[in-house]
Amino acid sequence: MTDADACVSVKRTRGESDLSSPLILLIDPDPVRRAARATELRGCWARVAELPDASRVANALRAAHVDVVVVCADDPTVCQQLVHETRAQITAAEESVPLIAWQVDATGPCASRAIMLHIGADSVLEAPSSTTDLLANAFALRRLMRDVHLRG
């Protein structure tokens, strides 16, 4: 099944009026890639809010019920910094929102999954992960957070 087929399948099973589609806060310093990824995610029936950096994450979390935060960057060092800053903003907002690091360039020592997980990512997707991989992670993390909250 291709990514496009998977997206169509998600649309058909979820229904057009289904408000349970996840709200993803997408943080990417590259405006062209951010717009393209947001369009891809919306095509798979996700709701997307976009930010160029982590400076307003806490405000965004207070303004809307965000299901998952996704940080995307092509440089591993920039991705690491964004993950660190974003986790600090999530903590400042006193929210328990999962954070996914979606690395474009998964080369070099800073691209290590262990480093990203250590500094605050709940999941790490490396190139060439697809939009459906990201959505699968988002749904799984959202389900896990809901279960933890219910057991609370």
C-alpha cells in the first residue's frame, strides 16, 4: 500500500465530519518544507497548526488541545535544539503532549535516536519516514497518553 492509498483509507474510515483527527503542532524552521509537510498531513486528514520555531509552543498549547507536537529540521543539531526548546515549552505550559522528532537528515552523531529521546523526544522518525509513519506514531502516542490519563 502506498502512502497515498493509506491516506485515502484513513479518510474513508474516519469520515469527513470526524473531529477526532489529531491536531498536530508542526514546528519547522524551513517555511517551504513546513508548508509542504502540513499539506501532506492535511491530505491524510490531520489538523495542523504551524510554527517556525519553539518560542510560541506554550501559547499554542494553551490556546488549543494539541494532540502531538512534531519538530522537523534538516540539520541534526538544529533538530536537537528544537527538541530541547520545545520540551521546555511543553513543560512550561504544564502539558503532557507527546513530542515527535522528524529528522530530514539522519546522518552524523547528533542524529542518534538515543540523544533525541534523552533530550525530550517521545519518538524519533528518521529520513525517509513517510507521512503515514508519522501519523501512525501520532495516533499511538495519543492513545498512550489517553490511557495514562485515564489511569491517572
